[in-house]
Amino acid sequence: MINYNATPRDWPEDFPHDNGMYMNGCTTCKETFIGYKRRVTCKVCGGQYEAARASEFKALQEKFLRVQDEYQRVHSEFTAARTARDAMCPHSEIKTDKQYYEGGYDYTNRTEHWEYCTTCKKTLKKWTEDHGSYS
């Protein structure tokens, strides 16, 4: 390996690796540096970039925590309101629905029926109509 005294702009941690001693041009400051062949910023500009990214991340993390707290508060209110509404629901709007299931080798075809309240979505009644034939 070539003995090379690194400048502040170089990436000495890249030197031992294959393709680690390429002469590159920094896209930020336009200065030359030595490092991995795909690096586009020198260590000085890279450090500034990392510092900017770190402060941007910190701001996003703080925003995330604020929004998460707000979400948890609103979700708790929503759950309490829904529970109270569902307990008081008169089930005045009832809908009946059904789903047909094809029979198979060892089970017969059937239709599942259910009644539910369209306001609170509570299932009020379920029953199965067995058609008695295999597929």
C-alpha cells in the first residue's frame, strides 16, 4: 500500500478498501480529495452535510413526537366517544348481508347470513344456510 498523508478533505478510512484511493472532485466545494471512487463530497463538506442532516432529523423527530402525542390524545377521545355511542345505539338501521361459499371435496356449499347495525356496525345475528351439496 502506498504511504499517503491524508488531508482534511480526504477519507482515510476508505484507503484500505478496493477502490478506496481514487482522486475525486467534491461536488460542493469543487476541491480534490482522495477516497472511495463513488464518493461525491470531501470529508469537510460531508461533515457539514451530516451536521445539516442531523439537525433536520432532530427537527423531524420532534415534529413526529408532537404529532404522535396528538394522535394518541385524539385516538383516546375517539375510542371513548365510539364506546359511549355504541352503548347507547338503538340499532334502528339494520342491514342483512350474505356471502356464498362453494362446497369442496369434504365440505358442502353454504351461505352465511348476518344482520348488523349500520350505525355502530355491531353484528346482531348470524346464521348459516347449508345447501347440502359437494362440489
